[in-house]
Amino acid sequence: MNSLQKKTSGVRMWVLVWGLGLAGQICWNMENQWFNTFVYSKIGKNPSIITGMLICSALATTFATFFFGTWADRTGKRRVFVSVGYILWGIFTICFGLTEFISKDMYLLAAVAVVLADTVMSFFGSMGNDAGYNTWTTDIMTDKNRGQIGAALATQPVLGTILGTVVGGLLVGEDDNYMRLFVVMGVFVILFGIISMLFMSKADDVPPSKRGSFIKQFLSVFNFKRFFTLKELVWVNLINTVFFIGFNVYFAYMGNYIIYYLGYTADMMGIIEAVPLVLAMLTAIPMSFLINKNKHIPLSVFAIITNIIGLLIVAPITPDMVDNTKLFDFRLWLGIFLVGVGYIGILQVTKVWTKQLYPADSKGQFEGIWILFFVLFPMIGGSFIGEAVVKTSGVVITNELSGQLEYIPNGNVFLVGAAIIALSIVPLLMTVKHFKKRVAEK
């Protein structure tokens, strides 16, 4: 155990792991979930705007992770990037909501402003969460706590989704008050940025790792020669890419599917997603013990298959099959539960798996590699495919006031997502010999 791991073990470490992680995931959830419904409610029911947001956000996130990850490696001052990043993240979350007040007659300007605001918010969110927080959790991971940290990192997105959708739905309410949501969430993230300034110390920093000039070190990560020598890491990242391309096909439209296709209100949508995910989250506990026993491969197979089954249950549901005045529908809740189990499982396993394979002198930069395969490639690929599915096979209506076509997602996004996720079995099979060899050599 290194000096950082010794100094940060205990209650303070877990308070920071859970507090910062959960605050970050609630904010990411708001971007992934409520920004999309905000666009449909306040700007226009056009999936092209969502595609633009996803792609620009992914590009900003990826660049920021590489840039600030390199900077963090060179200085070793993880805490600075966490604190400053979280505070700016919260500020620009509030600024995003101001796009609502652009005149409805200036549709193009509003659409561009939404995309730009989301991009800036993602840039600083990645500084605090990806380059700062995620790299810090890699620093403190040991053989004894990797399952527990992996469980925390995997359940936080689900908890973030639960809290973000339930609280977000209550804040938005039936009157679609999105500005109230963005102000509350923005202040929440700023608060944790301030808390990190108070509770993180020099014990959370690491020795600087400088390899030439900043530019040389920054560009060195784009020399993928070193990365491709780490074959197990390559295949694990490809599992993420394929799985999350499928995930991004449907997830960006799940809220709008429940609200605008099935006919539930925004606050009901939050509960419909949250309760099954609470139950799904409980599976992270046994999974953490299995990860500590190196059961990465069977857990990944289980997660992929379970996720696909959940999507196949949700896909056939149509408005006439649900009573949208009542919260509970067995098929819808069961499908979301299984989707959640699969999502938690693959994220929990691969988060730990990749962190075990990072070079010791480049953890910050290799978080950038993770972002490439987990965020950039999946969001670009998934958003284009999702938009095409919604526009070609969704419900198309004409807005009576503006005359513009509006596109409502239906179950087809889940079917296409499931088909793509099934392909992630291929890179998983390619990891087997590398994984077994590494475990045997320990």
C-alpha cells in the first residue's frame, strides 16, 4: 500500500468517494436525462438537437479529460482539479438553464445555444469528475478495496439516476419548471466543490510525473503504440465501446419515450425509472465480492445478457398497453430493472478491470483513454444511430403552431440498442486468454 493509500484510508476517504462521486453522477444524470427532455419541452421535439448535444459534449469531455489528466499527472495535485472543476461545473449547469429564455421565434439560435452551453458544462464537469475524481479513486485503489471502490463507482451512476430522476421530476413538476431544477442541481455540485476544498489535503496528491514538456506529454497519449501493447486493456475498452454504443442508442430517449410516447408526466417518469433501479442497485453488493475473486468474465456475460432481456421486455410496450394515470406497470418496471442490473454489472466490472491495468505513471492520461472508449466513441456512434431510428421508425407528428415536424421515440430504439449490445460478447471473448494469463502470473 502506498503512502496515499495509507493516508486516505478510513472514513474520510469513503466520505469523499461517495460524496463527490454521487454529486458528480447526479449532475451527469441531469445532463443525460433532463437536458434531453428540456430540449423536447422548451426548444423542439427534434432528435438532431440531442445528437448535437451528445457529440459536442462527448468531444468536450474527451479533450478535457486528456488535457486536465495530463496536467494533473504533471502536478500531482488531484484536489485542485476536483474542487475547481466541481465549482465551475455547477456554475455552468445553472447557465444552461438560461437558454430557456431565448425567444421561441429564434429557434436556430436557441438550438445552438443549448448545444454550446452543454459543451461548456461538460468541459468543466470532466475536469472535476473525470480528470480529478476518477483519477484520485485510481490512486487509492488496492487489492483489498478494489471490489468496494468498484461497487461504489458502479452504483453511483444508478443512485445518481435514481436521485436525479426522482428529485428532478419533483423539481420540474407538472408545470415544466426546468430552471428550478438547474439552479438546485448547480448549487448542489458547487457545494461539494467547496466541501472538497475543505476536506481534501496534500495527502490526496501524488508525486508529479513529468515526461518532457506539457505538449509532449499531452500528445504522447495519442501515440497509441503503448496502449495497443496492453492487449487486455484494449479488449476491455472495446467491450465498453460496443456496449455503450447500444446504451446511447436508447438511453438518451428513454425519458422522452416515457413522457411523450407512453404519456406519463415528468414527475411520474422519475419514479418509474427510480424504483426498479433501486432494486437493481442491490446486485452491486454480491458483484463486488465476485470481482474481488476475479470473476470478471462471467459477471460481464451475465450483465450483457440481462441488459438485453430487459430491453426486449420494454421494446414492445405501446401506449394502449399501459395506464399512464398509474405509476406501476409490471412489464415496464421489470424491463427497467433488468436493464439496470445489466448496466450496473458491466460498468462495475469494467471500471475495476481497466483501473487494474493502467500504467502507474499515467493514470490521469489513461482515464482519457477510458473516456474515448466509454464516452466519445459510444456517444457519437449511439447518438447518430438513435437519431436515425427515431426519425425513420418513431412517431412523426406536425406541430400545429410552428409547422415543424416532431419526432417521438418508440420501442424501436430499445430493439436496436439490444442488437448492438449483443455484439459486445465478441470483444469479451477476446479478453479471456489475456485475463487468465495475468491472473495466473500473480
